[in-house]
Amino acid sequence: MKKRTALLAVPAALLLALVPSSASAYPNPGTVTGSVVVHDPTMIRTPAGRYLLYATGGGLAHRTSTDRTAFTAGADAFTTRPGWWSSYATEAWAPDVSYHGGKYLMYYAVSTFGENTSAIGLAGSTTGLPGSWTDYGIVYTSTAGSDYNAIDPNLFVDDDGTWWLSFGSWWTGIKMIRIDPSTGKQYAGDTRRYSLASRPTGSKAVEAPYIVKRGGFYYLFASYDVCCQGTGSTYKVKVGRATSVTGPYYDRNGVALMNNGGTPVLESHGRVVGPGGQSVLHDVDGDLIVYHYYDGNDNGTPKLGINLLSWSTGWPVAY
């Protein structure tokens, strides 16, 4: 990854030429070593420069690194799993870690694959380390009768201090609710459930939202198509942007994300199969897209992928 840093200075015209026109044009992940078998990773950098990564599995799997290259496994976030999980599943998925108000916050999902009887939970920690997390309980749920799925949460804090939580997959697509900063749960003054992205025709497969704001636009990243099938996975990352956090979001061609839109960011290429489950980290040398992919040279094992992003074209380009 460090060898790629110099590309941050690539002129916009050249980066425009790097926008993939075929799957073969996508970059390979940056070099990572050690304990890199992960799914749905989220990563944060502490003030001391330590990288904390959490991912799907058990009581939320943990990895750590001092250089963003060599990763070491640690204990799960929760050494004792909260009792309420058992109403939904026995392990947690797709954590989202951020730091606000002197505290690390982690939203996560508890669900069963293919079902939408699901719940989003919230925990907090002053250090972000495994075993230090205090669970704050359920934030939002869905049931078998819902037209959405309460999984894959992502917290976005706007410039004006307003908090938003995007989430969801399949069914009628990506949703968003407003969050009360004092509780980390839904804001009582606005209980609407906004719709951000959907696939009304064909596959319903869109999930794992992640929102960032760059250059006056809100960018919604999401994973499209099918994950979790090893080398048979068709997962890919797409993006749209909007002038309001609640949308409407459009892709580079002007197609609404509520109508099957989405500009590709990462797709399968070579040994990299089904990249997705992404998050974005603003690091000291630029923005990173952190994701998993299935390694075609290792029997489809899910592994950690990290690439830098450039925004010089007005759209995120991985390199």
C-alpha cells in the first residue's frame, strides 16, 4: 500500500483515463499480510497510529495493524455476547466503527443469512479494543413482514452535526434513518425511513451502504449482486452521488440509484472475485476503500482488500 501513495498526485486527466472500461482495468488490492481472512471489514486509525479492524463473525472478529500491511488477529469485540442476540442469531455481522465525542461507536447487525428478521445493535468503547465494548442494545429492527432488512449499518455525521444511519439489503433496497447523537438511536423528531437505492427490476441484490461527503457531494457506496459464494460470488462495489444526504442519488450516467443505477468502483478481475462489503477510511495519505474479496488462487477464501481512492474526477477511482 505504501508504494501506491505517490499516485495521489496523478493529474486528473490521467485518472480519468484510469476509470475502468473493463474488469481487467481494476487494480489489485494493496499488499496485506498476516491474519487477513475477513468478511465485511471496517477499519479505523487511532490517534497513536494503530489500525483497528472489525469484521463479520462470532462476537465481531478483530484484527490490528501498526502499518496497514501486517495484520494480527485478536479477541472478538464481545467476549460475552449480549443476550438479546439470541432472538436473531448467534453471531454478528458487518460492523461499522467510528469515533465521536471521545468514544468509539460500533453499529452492527444480528441476522440469519437470507432472512430479514434482523436487528441493528450499538456498542461503545473509550479505547476501541476487544473486550472494552459496552453494548447499548437494539437500534432498529426488521421482521419477516418488512419490505427492508435491518443489516449492514453505516453511521454518517454531516457537517452540521446531524447524524444519519444507512442500512439494508435486497427487498426494497437501501434505507436511512436519522439518529439522535445523545443516544445513538433513532431521532424522535424525525422517524421517517428514507429510501436511497433500489433495484425494482431484476435482481434485488443491493446492500452494505457506506456514505462519505467529498467536494460538496454525498457519495453512497454499496455492494451489488451476490456475496458469500466463494469463487461463484458476483459481488461488486458501485457508487452514486447526491446534493442531499437523503438523496436522490445518481450514478455518473445520470441513472438514479433508486432505479438500478450505480457507477462501478470495484469488480471481479483475475484472482480477485466478488469484491464488496466495503467501508471507507480517511487516512493520513488519502482515502482508503477497505473490503473483502474471494481469492481465486486460494479456493475462494475471503480476504482483506485495501486500495487508495482518488476523487480528482469528481468520482471515486480505486488504484
